[in-house]
Amino acid sequence: MNTLMVQGTTSDAGKSTLVTALCRWLTRQGVSVVPFKPQNMALNSAVTADGGEIGRAQAVQAQAAGLVPHTDMNPILLKPNSDTGAQVIIHGRAVTNMDAVAYHDFKRVAMEAVLQSHGRLGEAYEVVVVEGAGSPAEINLRANDIANMGFAEAVDCPVILIADIDKGGVFAHLVGTLELLSPSEQARVKGFVINRFRGDIALLQPGLDWLEQRTGKPVLGVLPYLMDFHLEAEDAVDVRQSSKVKETLKVVVPVLPRISNHTDFDPLRLHPQVDLHFVGAGQPVPPADLIILPGSKSVRADLAWLRANGWEQAITRHLRYGGKVLGICGGLQMLGERIADPLALEGPQGECDGFGLLAFSTTLAASKQLRNVRGRLALGEVEINGYEIHAGVSTGPALERAAVMLDDGRRDGVISQDGQVLGTYLHGLFETPCASMELLRWAGLENAQQVDYRALRERDIERLADLVEAHLDTVQLRALCGLTPETGK
């Protein structure tokens, strides 16, 4: 079983990106490769072919490897629902909610699930490329670790350590991380990759020479900073936008404390005619053509946050002057009249009033709905693809005016009688080009361009593989993957 693990000195060091790059690079050579992340903590998730839930980063890595996402690619997914607790998802299914202390003790059980998934993947593919989480040098989390060196030690695999030079302090990050590892873990690190470098590599070379002499480990390469590059963020909201044309649609999205699947808005950030603004706590709500209420892992708590930050009045004013409102998943539930959580799935047991813009109510149920779906958007009768991840069951007369007619015969979401408010349980609705164009027209962009977001993502995956070829030591990488230089077998 050939396994190579990528760990980072910090969060957002480039682990997800490097794993994606390696998966496409190996796939180009005809190598059967699969991505794997033992444990992921993220509120951005994807629905798999086997009807489960994994982190979206692993779904993108699966695309890079030419595979359909599967729950074995991310056996443990933690979805935070408070500052100290999270929903625990094992092999794609939510099994319980735990606080951080209880989960720390639960890791022994979680490791069994991790090793089961890794074993199955190792039998089915030539190479397993593994993504770590956070940093392996987080001393407080070392006991029972399943995400970084604990996993690497358990399966006896080599490790590449990646660091982001754009943040500064890259040599301190690499040397400091190595120093905090045990001797066996230090020996497991086979080389370094430096990420997001800008400038003349000749000016960096003395530092690279020093690093190799200081640690006795090779620098496998330096990846340049990529301009106009986008891959879906694992958790943090990415506010970067592509350059815009003159005619734009102004879109505003609140950054909820427990915002989930904010990757729904990546196609809008990249659309040349959309001016997208994320609005955080205490910030005024700017004028807009479209307000989008995003998904939420704690709908009632995030609804209270919206009220406390003036969004209810802002939405009322926005609609009075002809603006449009779109609710996605938890955002859809907020648009209704009542939200009830009788089983205390997302917080304390109870219920609350919604914004009352649509005549339906929602009750959170124990079983989560997980589906990849196809259908037709009521606007323009165009095709739409998406996925459902929600525990809420919504009922009420407004739902007779469905936003989407699904191919399986079900009806999804609602459009208000006056056409100003639209809600849906479907994530990824802006990824289907024709559906995205119709939604933008509905919101007020008459001459909306059609942008293929999936093609843009594929383009960037290809660019990453090109960087591996051009800037990393591919001979050493092949050896670390257990491959011969000549054949790749």
C-alpha cells in the first residue's frame, strides 16, 4: 500500500491545494490515485455517490483524480455547531454531537473508522495521497491524534511538510514545527515544500540552502504565488473577486457565525458581472440588488444573530424598494414563519419565529437529507444540478409554488407570489451555467453572461498539476509515492 501524506505548518498553508495538485499530476501519468483526509473540521461539505457527506476539499481532490467522491475519502467530518461542540459524522453519516473534551476521548473509536477507510482505498488504488489537518505541532492535540502524525505513524507513511511563505516567517514555521515533533515523527518528514512565493528565486536560495543544512532534509520545491487562482476554501470565507465589467449586479451575503457551504457563492465571486459583498458582525448592510441568506449549521442561533445585527429591518427595507431575496437551505428556513428544534439538534430545545416572508414552517428532524439532485428551475424552466444537506422538514402552503421541480418528482423550495423572494434547499445552484444565468436575470441583471464555474475549477486544477511538473522534484515525489521513475507503476 503506497501512501504519501501532506502536512502543513499552519492552517491554510496549502495542504488541500498540494494534494489536489498531486492527484492530477499522478492521474496524468496513468497512476491510479485517490485523495484521503482522516479527519476534517469544516462547514463546507459535499454529498457523495454512496449517499454520505464529506468535506468539499476532498470532493475537489476527487475531481482532480478523475473520481466520484466517496465517504472513504474523508471518514471523519466534524461540523462545528458551537464554539466548543460539533456534529460528528463517521463514514458520511451524522452519529452524534460532542463537545471538544468528549471528542478528544472518542478519537480512539474514530481512528478505527479512519483505518478501515484507508485500508479499503489502499486495496483499490496504487497511491493514496493524504491531507493532514491544521498543524502536527499542536501540542495540546497530540494525544490520540488521528489527523496528522498519529495517523502517519499508524500506517507508517512518509510526510511532506508545506509552509506558506506569503504569511512571513516560513523558515521559523518549518524548523519550529520539526523541532516540536518526536524523533520518529521527525524522521517521517521526508522533505519541505514552500508555497506562494513571489519574486526572484535566487534571493530565496540562501535560505533554502540553510534550511537543508539545518534540518538535513531536502526542499522538494518552491511553488509560486498564483494570480487569478481559485479552489474552494475548506472553511474560511474567501472574499477575493475576479475583475469586474461595468454592468454589475450588487449581491450581499451575511457572514453568519455558523455559515455553512459558503462555497455556494464562489461562482458569484468569479462572475465578471457580479459585485459580491460579505457582511460581518457590526457592519452596515450596503444597498444591493440581491440579498442571499446562506446555509447555517445553527439556524435559530444565526437567525438571532441576524436580528441583533439589523438584518430584519434591512431585508424589509430592501424588499420595499424592489430588491430580491434568496434563501439557501438554512437561509430558506429563516424566510418562513417558524423554526422548531424539538430534539435539540442544533442547540437548546425550542422554537422561534422566522422572518415570516413565506407561509411555511420548519421542524428539524433526526435524519439528515443527503442527496445529489437534478431538476428544472421554475425560472425559465432551465436545468439545475445541486445537492441537499439538511435536517429540516418544511411544510406549508407557500411550498405549492415550488422553486425547483426535481427529476425524482419532488418539489423543492418556494417562490413568493410577487416574485421577490425565492428559497431552496439546493446547494451549488450557481454552478449550473444556465440556472445561474436565470437566477441573475431574476435578480435584475438583464444581460447576464453564462459562466461555466466547473470549467474554471478544472482549469485551475490543470494549472496546479503544471506547477508540480515545473517547480517540484518529481523524481523524489515519485519515489515517495512508491513509484519507479520510468513507468509510474
